[in-house]
Amino acid sequence: MKEYRVNLLSMAIALSFAVPAYAQTDDSPALEEVMVTAQKRQQSLRDVPLSVNALGGEKIESAGITNIETMGDYIPSFNMTQTGIGTNIAIRGISSGVNQGFEQSAAQFIDGIHYGRAQLARAPFLDIERVEVLRGPQSILFGKNSTAGAISITTAKPGDETEAKITALYEPEHGEKDIRAVFSSPLSDTVGIRLAVLDSSIDGFMENTTLGRDESGDKNRVVRATLQWQPSDLWDIILKMEDGSFDSDGRNIEVVKPVGGSYANALSFFTNGQYQLDTTHDWKRQSNGDYSYNDTKNATLTVEREIGEHTLTSVTGYNAYTYQELCDCDFTGASGFNILSDEDYSQVSQELRITSPEDGTISYLGGLFFQSSDLDFHDTVRVPADSFIPTALGARLGGSLASVLRGASTQRDFDQTTDLAAIFAQVTWNFTDSARAIVGARYTEETKEANRRQYHVSNAGVELSSTAVTEPNNFLWSQFKIDPHGIKGDRDESGFTPQFTFQYDINDTDMLYASFTTGFKSGGFDVRANSASNEQGGIYNGQTITPNAFFPTGVVTNIEGTWEFEEEKVKNYELGGKFVLAGGSAELNVALFRSEFTDMQTSQFDGSLSFNVTNAGEAVVQGVEVDGRWALTDNILVRGGAAYIDFEYTDFKNSQCYFGQPDDERNKDNPTVCDATGKRREFTPELQGNAGIDYTINFSNGLKLVNTLDVIYSAEYLTTPSLDPKFEQPSYTKLNARIALSDQDDKWELALIGKNLSDESIVTYANGLPVATTVSSGTGYYAFYERPRSIAVQGTIRF
């Protein structure tokens, strides 16, 4: 492992400095310059002193990139995964974990508006101009601090000419259909409009043998209108309004890798042999039904006004969504338990920014940012009347006692309001023609008020007293580590995040940079914990009572939950360079980084039904990233990138334990948690990379054929947040390809798109089976799988 680590770094440095950067010649193939707004200015990617990957709208469309999740193939050290109850976005191995109370470590921005909720990462792409992935803390220029990086998405705007386009895709194996239409036209000399519509669906690639259907059956719909008004050369006003939905029936989950046979035996026994645990990975699952129904609305008003040589920018945003999800969270076809969740979120924000000209000795930009949001969340853990769980508990506790659970539920209400204000500035000093220093800082104040209530409801629909510790429902739910409680809190925190960058231009095309960046992610309140900490009002706090039928020893079960968590902080050191090679037909970007985290926020499964938030102490993430392009000829372009990541928890004594973890790895003071110090985080392969080639053939009859091949590689990685070594995703190499025939003017195109042609089985998330250890002494894992091989046909007509 150390050998290829050294080789990768040596290769990057050697390529950076040893390859001569010849001057552009007339007969050298030309690379199209990539323009980005990573520093809130229109700049060439070559001039931006930070690690950035950019995908243009044409690449997004041709590669069949439909959302953030599918974009990960083309950007090393960037991943998105769905989990049982949430979504993770990771940059350089850093993600927020599963909890609706988390701010996002890798923040998403669309047209300058912060999309801070993980659920929104599932929304489909439509009519995108460009996606930029900025690695490392982004603490100054974006509206909300992020500790891992930022995904900045720019949607397409109205143009100067009338255009229309219709694209349709069909994939027969999984029943995928995708139709997109775009119309853009000037309405007058000063007003233009752009309309975009998406309607897509897929039957799914996982067979649910319980319900006799394919899953997940996804349906997406987006309608967007963008109006641009330029009343004079001094003004540019853009109003964008969008309404969308993304719905799923079922999930891409299988139960795999059983640990011991006792859970399988228990399921068979307590369902009278009607159900056998299927742990074979064969693209078949058993479930009584899941769904996720999401509706989104957003409006963005961007106003730019030239004031002399300066530009004043105002960005006003409204962003809201609602969703309802049903999780058959025992992940089996037997009737066990399910969780019904719904969330309602709304947000308004305002940014004011002033930007100076860029060509002076001193240039600067700065501004103010405000954001206010409201979050309401409710979920219900339900035990159906025919559930096997009361039967299993009855064998241990008594049938009449366990029958109280049949048809009962435990429910949670959570609401939170957040207000944020920030002031920021960045100054660039060009102290010579080839050297500059960039200094920036942001000061942020944020307040949060939240409350959470957990309560039990009987099978007759009556809310039960939370103070009666001997109430049968309270006792029975305590077996799943659920404790009735009510708790509220408020936080008022502030943060100052400076950044320092030195940039040196070696010549007209090549440059080096070094930066030190700080970042923080605000603390908050745990949405999903099923009990409060005992100091904060949990009723099962080890108290002694008169012995009775439910508590024969006279000691109430001790259940420790969570509520408040602290802010996450990071210091990031980065060295990088951007180089133009081979006479101007190639470019290479290299970045070496080290990020030091304190109080990293994580979400830990308690082995039963809950995820508890904890601050992980300290972690170090370091590595090297390399990417580049080379136009071998006018018709052949090769490109690729690689990332080596070394992740280590340097202090994490309160990690989730995996099933069967040795006693010597458990915390001596609290054996229910384990010491993960020195270990690597889940979903952090040491090496990720991709390589691709685009080959265009121009025919004499006016047609052209564009051939694209992409190879995506990942080293092995752990799949569970418990860092269970029994479930590791092996290394894999995935192939994507596209062949497209079109006329020279691109008025029409017919393409064949193949994804995962090597048919790799790739696990994006896994965790221990809930309730398995409660009703037996064995367990297993539920695992999310990526889509297997698919081949689709796509057609485009432009008017």
C-alpha cells in the first residue's frame, strides 16, 4: 500500500514539473478553456488557486448524469450515497452522517442559493450549464460554511438566439424513460426567457419477491422558468422559478452476509416457517413496501448593477420542500416494524456582494449574508398487528405482555428554527506581476431553537403517560432503547474563519499555490435519537422501584440517549499547481492536502432502532489529487483523474460497536461504545480514479460519430458506519461508454449509452439489521447496491 502511495505522489510531482510547457503552436490541438465561478468571478479554471473539478452541461447530458449520485464516477474523492433513513454527500471522505439535524459538511449551492438539507441532493438535474465541485473547506465566499467542500451548480440562462431541444432516453431492461424539453428565446431587445421541463421514470432493477414488483420505481418531474431582463448595460436581472418532485416506490436494498444462524432461525420459528431469511445477493429482496415522495419549490432573484468599475450583486432565494417516507425498516419480507417519516422545510436567504475590478494591484469582494429556516419533522415507529416481534419477545417476556405491542407505535415530533447572519471579505494583493497574496475571512453568528418529544401510543390510538415507568408499553419499548421524553434547547454560536493563499505564476500558463483555510460547521440538536440523555429528562435512568411483574429486580433499564452536539472545526493545508503542457494541448492539475478535524460530527446506529449523534473527537484526512486533459489530435481527447486519501481517526473513543466486536476494543468505562482511534472511516477508499477517451470521426457525407469510453476505479472500502471489517466492498473497475451519431451542425443526434458495462456489484452503504440482536443472538446486514449493467438509447432534436 505504501509503495503505490509513494508512486502516485512521485508521478504527480514529476508530471507537474518535468514535462515541458511548450508554447502553443498553430498546428497543436486546442483545449477548450473551462470557465468557472468558484471565486464568485468568471475565471478560467487554470487561474483558480484551489482544487476544483468542473463538468459542463454537454458532458452531464452526454454521460447520462442525472443527479449528484451519478456524478461521482467522474470526480475522484466525491461520492453520494443513500442510507436507510437519509443521504450522505462526501468530499475527500468527509460527510455529515445520517441525521436531519446536521448541517452539510459538503454543502450544495444552486445559482448561489444554499441547499443545506441532505434530502435535496436526490433531486434530478435539468438543463445544467455547469457543476463545480470545490474540495476543502469553503468558508469565505459561499453563503454557508462547509468543512468538506461545496457543490456549486449553475443552471442554464436565456440566450441571445431562439433555440429549442427535445431529448428522449429509453432503457428496456429496467424500464427507464426520460424526456427533457428546453425552449429559450429573446422576447425583446432587453428580455429573454428559458423554459425547461423534465419527466422521467424507471421501473427498477431490484426484484421484490414479497410484492411481486421491480424496485425502486422512481418518478421525477421538474418545471423551471427563467426570465432575464437587461434594461441597460448597467443592469442584469434574472428571476428563476422551479417546481419539482422526485418519488420512489421501493429501495435498492438486499439483506446479505448473515452473522450466525440464530436470526434466520428466529424469523423462521416465529413466523411458523412462512418466512426464510434470504441473504443471497441475487438482485432480489423481500419487503412489505417502502416509498419516498418529495415535492420541492424554489425561487431565485439575482440582480447585478454596475457601479462605476464595481459590481453590486444581490441574490435573494426561497427554497422549500416536503417529503413523506415509509421505511420497512426490519428489511425483511416478514411483518416486523416500519417507520413513517415526514418533513416540512422552508428557507429564505439574502446575499449582498460588492466586487471590484480584477486587474488592479488590489482587488477585493465582500458582502453580507442572511438566512432563516424552519424545520418540522415527525416520524412513527409502528408495529403491525401481525408482527413477529411481539411473538419473539413473548417467548422471552410472556405472551400477554408482548401482545401490548401489537398495533402500537412510538412517535417523535421535532421542530427547529435557525437564523444566521454573516459578513465576509476577500482581498487579493498583486504585489508583483507574477505573485499575489489572497486573504479572506468570514464572521458568522447563528442561533437555533429546537424541541423534541418522544411518546408512545397504544394499539387503541391513545397516547400513554411518559412518567409511568411501569406502564407495559414503556417497558416493552425500552427493550428497543426507546425512552419517552420531552426536551428543548437553544444555541447561540459564532465563528471566525480566516483563509490565506499565496499564488505564483511560473509563466503565462502555469501557476503554483499554497493555502491555509479554516472552517466550521455549526452544532445543533439530534433529531433522530430515541431517548434523551439521563441528565436531560430520560425516564429510564437507572432508578430503583418496587419490584413488579415488569421489573422483577426493581431496577429500571438504563437508556442513554443524545440531544445536543457541538460544532465541527477544521484546519486545511493545501499545496497545488496547474500546468499547461504539450504545446498547449494538455493540462494537469495537482493538489496535496491535509485536513485536521476536531469534534467531527457523526451519526451512530445504536444496534436497535435509533441513530445517535456524537462528536467524534479528532481526525486527519490527507492525500493527493491529480486530474488533467490531453487533446492528442483535433479528434481525440483523453482525460482522467485520481485521488489518494489517507483517513485516520486520531481520537474517537465513542464509536458505534459492530456485532461481535472484541471486548478489548470496547470502551472500558462504557462497553456499549468502542474505540475507533487509529481506524479509517467508512466509504474512504485509499485510491479512486477515472480515465476516459473521446474519439470523434467525421464522415464525408456530413455525419459524425462521437465515441466515449470511461473507466472508473475504486479500491476496497468499509461499508458500515460501525467500521465492521466483516463487510468490505472489494475493489472494482467499472466501464461506461457512449456512441453517438449526429450531423455536423448537431441538429439531431442518436446515441447508445452503456453504464456499468462490467456489471460490477457495488455496495454504497450497509449497516446492521435492526432488531436482529433484540430477538436473537445473530444479525446480518442490509446493503444498498448501485445499478447493474444498463444500455439505453437516446435521441436529441434541436430546432
